[in-house]
Amino acid sequence: MNAKDKIENRMTSTQTMLCIGLDPDISLMPQKFGKSRKPLFTFCRLVIDTTYESAAAFKINTAFFEKYGTDGIGELKQTCDYLRKKFPTIPLLLDAKRADIRSTNLGYVSFVYDYLNADGVTLHPYLGSEALKPFLDRKDKAAIILCRTSNQGSGEFQDLRVKSKGKTFPLYEIVAQTVVSKWNRNGNCLLVVGATYPSELKKVRSIVGDMTLLVPGIGAQGGEIKKVVRAGLNSKKSGLLINIGRAILYKGSAEEIGLAARQCRAEINLYV
Ligand code: OMP
């Protein structure tokens, strides 16, 4: 099954649009994890085991593992293997924000898809589709392309007005238009739009039809579930992977983490 179908199946079969962000930060975890031999893996395993019922997908951010060099990469691999083995029907998305020239991308593709066995990866659009071909050609995987990011300064480039066919549009709209009309030939593209920009999310939805959007920025970054769901649902009352990391991960005990995930999922469904 390809990644797009896997994501849609999971969302439909479990009635959830919650994506759990696995961003293991030792300074925010209960102290006992810091003393463990494999703190990142041990913490992620606990989060996976306590939240999987609420999860439409897990998004693993590699930065939190890369920070620890070879040990961190080992724990990243272990976390991916654990997820694939124990919950094979739950999509595993990698947040690594990759993109380079085409030949270099082949290395990234091997790391992400052959070594880690992920279902999709986040990508920068800046180098264009010619460079991203090794990702876009993978019909079985999801190419998750940054469109309008959640950070405060995202407008510096993404709001720049660009002329296209006699009209001007902000750059993020050009990205959305281009991805939906040209890059998505294999039906394997998703776009990233920050929860902190609900008006822009609404605009992107009007451009891309039913394409699934990955929406990070709820909670710790100030985004609100209600605004995201109202602005971003597609015509099937679906099409959102609402990513939440810190606002679930660092709630305390395993029970509290599980409860936080269930509450987020319920809040999302309240507005559908
Ligand atoms: P929390 O703010 O803790 O929920 O985590 C957000 C996660 O989403 C982090 O892993 C970010 O790197 C990621 N993210 C954003 O916060 N904003 C974006 O615009 C894009 C991403 C991403 O690509 O996932």
C-alpha cells in the first residue's frame, strides 16, 4: 500500500487526524529517562505505546536524535524499527526537511526510505522539482513539502509577492499552486502549513483541493485546534494531519500523556 492510502486509511479507520510529534528532548522529559542508557528511544517507545490509539501518524523529528551523533542515530533507527514492527499500519513520517541537488538527494532517499523505512519525509521546495525528482518519483512514499511554515518569521520569504501569469501572489501560494498542478503527478505530495496561520491555511486549502496538509504549531507555538479544523478541512471533512509534539509529550506520566493525546483527538473531532 502506498503512503497516501496508508495515511487516509488510518485517518478513516480510527477517526483521527492527530499526528503525534516525536521530538524527544531530554531536558523536558521526566528525570528517570535522562538516566536511561537509551533515553530517546525509551521515551519515544513510551509515547508510542500510550498514544497510538489516538494517532493518525507519528512524525519523528531527526534533529532531536542527530544532536547525539552515532548514539542518537542508533536510537532513531531503533524508534523507527519499533514503530514499523509493532504498529505497521500507522504511518511513520520523518521530519528532516531535506532537499539538495538530485544526485545528493539519492543519498537522502536511501537513508530515509531504505534504512529507516519511513513512509514520508518533509522537504524544502527551494531547489525545484528537477532536484526533488528522486523523492517525487517514489510513488509509494509521501513527499511532504514546506509551503507556509509555522514560525514567526516565515513571511520573510514566503510572503514575497511573485508575478505569475500577469497576477501577483505570495510565494507560499505559488508553492501550493505548483505542487498541486505539476509536482503531484503521482498523487504523493502533501504540504506543510503552520497552525499559527489559519487564514493562509484556508487559502492553501482553496488552492490544493483535497490534498492532505500537515499542520504543526498547535499548543507550544500558539496555534489552536478549532481554528485549524475550521480553516483546513477538505471536501471530505478530512485531509488534515494536525501535528502536536510538546503539548502532549511533556504532560508527565504515561497516563497523562495518553490522556492528553485522547483529549487532542477528541477536540479535533469536535469541530469536524
Ligand atoms: P511542537 O511545537 O512541539 O508541537 O512541535 C512542532 C514540530 O513540527 C517540530 O518538530 C517542528 O520542527 C515541526 N514543524 C514546525 O513546527 N513548523 C513548521 O512549519 C514545520 C514543521 C514540520 O515540518 O513538521
